[in-house]
Amino acid sequence: MKIKFLLTLTITTLIVFASTNDYRSDLKLGRNSDPKIIQDISKTKLWFNKRIWEFLTIPGLRNWTYFLYPKETISYIQTDEKIVAFTIDDGFCGLDNPDGCMINDVRLLFERYNSKATFFTTGSHCQNASKSEVLDLLNDGHELANHGMYDTPYNNFSKKDFENDLDQTNAILKKYTNNIPSYYRAPHAKYSKIMDIVIKERGLTHVVCDAFATDTSTPDPEWISNHIIKKTKPGSIILIHMPEKGVREWNLKAMELTLMWLKENNYKVVTLTELFNQSI
């Protein structure tokens, strides 16, 4: 029995830490447990999701960042100017949703509000993305940053596997541009000491946010936008996840409502690079 257990454990370990040269099917992806459409969640569960997040964020994500992450992690910049960075995670569309990309919808929305964003891009989510549409994003002044190869936590990865994942993602991003800013955002906000060592060795900055609603599990664009608006201050880093056709598509509306409020309240919406330049 003991030998069987050790054999099973060894095989499992080999599978989990297999080479990242190909897309991996062994990882647990966050999108697999989240609602994809509004009908996937009950009204009761939706209500509880909202109340729990409202309670958890009473202290503010700026304070949570101080307690949860190394001091170098950034969730905002100090400024009196009405300027914020808009960040979009998990671009562009999952391997399970080859026809779901909404790159152009998001680009046109931001163009309408004269706003820019940093797309924390998931490497495997580029497989089905139109290269020309991504290049249009870049030509409009948006930027891409590293968000790992998969929509999965990396806090249990070995140093070598995490390094390989970073390299693989960077190689994909460089198919679009060589101008990759030195930012990284840990998927699922899970960040280990090993990850921190690698990030520092690579000269990267771990960036989180201070204005976020649980948009992947709470399909209510009005609530998402209202919660973000309540938390937004000069120097904020806003986060909404990339919408896809048939997968958290409600986030496009949440983006629009948020951008509308920011414009009405005279906020300038920029990339992380432009926001960080304010503090230099």
C-alpha cells in the first residue's frame, strides 16, 4: 500500500511539473470553476459573493497589499493628480473558447473614452487571438505585460518551472512587440517567496491593484463598476478581467460604466507605464 502511494505521488509530481514546451492540460484553471454566463450562478450565491467581497475590502486593497505581499509590490502610486491606470487580466481568450475573443470590442470601447490600458496577458490565451487585432491595440497606445501562461496559481511552482513559465509567456508576447514593460501580476493574487525571488532576479515589479470587484465570479456589471468606483482614488490601479463571448461577457459593460464615470469625474485613464512615470 505504501509503495503504491509513493508511486502514485511520484507520477502525479512528474505530470504537474512536466515540461512547459506544450500547452498543459493538467493545471486547474480558475475559469473552470467560475460562472461563464449569468445563468450559471444562483441569485443567492450572487448576493453572498457581493456581500463577502464588500466586507473583505472594507480595509481597502492598499492596506491588504501592505500585509499580504513584499514591500516592493505596488497597488497604487501616490499622487494628487486625477490619473489612474486601467489594467485588464487574462487577455485574450481561453483555449476552450477559440471564437470568443473580444479584443476589438475592448479596443473600440477604450478608443471612445480616449483611455489606455495595460493588458496582463495570459500566454495560452494568445493561441486563438488575432495578431492583427493585438497589433491594433498596441498601435492605439495600450501595452502588454506578463500574467503567466495559464489562468492558475503559481505559488506552488518550483523555481525552475516558474522561470520557464515566465520565459514562455515572454516569448509569446514578443511575437507582438519587443517593448514589454517590466511588470508581472500573479494570477489569482497568489504570490510565493520563490516567485518573489525570481521576479526580483528578473528586474520585474509585482503589480496588483487597489480598485477591483470579484468580476470573474460575480456577473453583475453595475455592481462591479460601482464597487470599483467607490475604491478609486488618484493614483489607483483598476482591474477588470478580459471579457470573452460567452465567458464573463458582462465585463465589457462593467468596463464601459467605469470608463464613463472616470470621464465624467475628469480622471485620465492610462497604462501602468504612464502612471508610474508620474512618480518619477
